[in-house]
Amino acid sequence: DVQLVQSGAEVKKPGESLKISCKGSGYRFTTYWIGWVRQMPGKGLEWMGVLYPDDSDTRYSPSFQGQVTISADRSITTAYLQWSSLRASDTGMYYCVRQGSLGAYFDYWGQGTLVTVSS
Amino acid sequence: EIVLTQSPGTLSLSPGERATLSCRASQTVSNSYLAWYQQKPGQAPRLLIYGASSRATGIPDRFSGSGSGTDFTLTISRLEPEDFAVYYCQKYGGSPPITFGQGTRLEIK
């Protein structure tokens, strides 16, 4: 079975750094794009960016370019989303998703990682 | 960037009734690259429909999608109690960015 398993909830202070993870299993990790989606509290879904693990080709939504970094470690079939300096406005649920090709729909979703940024 | 507008914002119906949810795009969605997702409280979204009308694996046939160009519809033929949730449409395909509608909340009347 295809699974995307994300790391646990995080509570951080403004200005701190953070890296959350998404481990893929049950499929060939390097041949599917992995994306990230944000959902702020009580709000809708926002696509953040996507990475192709085979060559680390990465694309970002203009809204998130420069705000986050997407990466992956093929050897452990894990993708990452990281912030260098968190803000309170980064509070939300973050989902990783699998895409069959660049720009494709999301056929599998991780369970989500709740990030809370508060002083 | 294509903007997707979903209507209504909230739909109140009873189990057994038919639900019709709308998604309108600000420009033509090429190749009908339009998907629908269902999100229940406390859960991740799940894919229902892709290519405007193709059901994802394991999705019951009471869910159907239709439309092309700028107007798309998700229909649930006979509502089951587990269908009450929030539904999002999504434009995908080609170059990013990928965009979502703001969602329609389907609630029990």
C-alpha cells in the first residue's frame, strides 16, 4: 500500500527554524513528485511547491518562494519542508502529497503535521 | 493564475438527497484538468475525481463529476451520512501553480 507518513506536531517560537518530514513507502519514491500543501486554521488548501526526488528538481508557488525550502533524501525515501525563521503566520497544518507527474492531481496525502508558532 | 470559485459556500441537505456542487474557473481549464477532494474534520483531504469526471480508486459510484471549459460540477446522487464534509475543487496540469477553490461545506439539514 502507498503511504506517506509525516512527522509529529511541532510547537515553536517566532524566529526558530524547523524541518518537518514525509516518508513515502509502498511505491518507487524516486519516480513520483512530492508536494506540500498548507491549510491555515479554519481555512482552505494552498499548494506550496513540489520536488522530484530523482533529480531534486523543485518548483515553488510564487506565494511561498523564498519562504520555505523543499528537499528530499532518496536513500531513506523521505521529503522535507523547512523554515529558517518561523513567523506566527506559519501556524497551520501541512500535508505532503504524491503527484504522478509535474502539475498532476494529488493521489495520496500524508496525515498532516500541525505546526504552531507562538511566543 | 486561474481562480476557482465554488458555490454554494454551504449546502444543507438530508441523507438520501442529491447534492450538486459547482466550481467555476476564471479561465478555461485545459484538458479538463480539474479534480475534486473531500475533507472530513480532523482528516487529510482525499481524492474523489480527476480529469473532471474520472473517479479515483475506491470512490463509490454515487460520486460523479462533469463539466468542461470553465464550469464543473460534483454530484452526489444519494447522500450517505459519511458524505457530510468539505469539498474542494482543484485546477492542475501544465506549469504550476496549482490552485484550489475555497471549498463548499456540505452539512446535515
